[in-house]
Amino acid sequence: MRFSTLLFICILFIACGEEKPTVKEGCYYETVETLAEVIDMKPHPDGNGRISVVLDFKASVLGLEDQELGELKGLKIDHAFLERNGIEMHNKYDVVVSELIKGNCDTKMTVAFNHAFD
């Protein structure tokens, strides 16, 4: 009984430990796992038939204001893209956001969706 309690406490301690920054070539990134929810879909301001998919990030620096999926990932989103990828209002996506916290690196932030967009 004592061994299983001790094992549980050790596992809990490891699982709840503080996240350490990711280090890459002298650059330190803080990594946050979060959700992004589709909160709006509207015509893109460029007027070329594109659609703006607006996301609400639940955590990370991206949660400070709404984000546009096409801008984040360099995508041109139209109706066919929405259908191919099953994008609908209130869809939630697992996302990993890595933000540069120390170092002088070209990549200031990466946003990795746990969903392949094609």
C-alpha cells in the first residue's frame, strides 16, 4: 500500500512539474499546449473569395486577441478548403505555441496544430 502511494506521488510530481523552455541553437522558447476554437468565419478583407477563419486561443500570448488561421499558417482559405478540412464554427484544435523568450533568433514564434490542413 505504501509503495503504491509513493509511486502515485512520484508520478503526480513528474506530471505536474514546471514546463522547461525548449532550447534550440542558443534560443530559448516557452512552449504552451492549448486549444484554439473557431469563433467566426467571414469574407476575407481582400475580397477575392477568401474566407477569414477567426480563432480564439485559450492560452499563450495568442490568447490576448483573436487570430486568423490563414495568416498564422500562411494559408489561402476558401469554401473548398473549409469543406476539405471539415472546418466549422466551434471546432476546437489542439495547438502547441512556442514563443521566443531569450536569444536573438529569426523565428520568434511557431504555431503547430495537431491537425493537418490541406
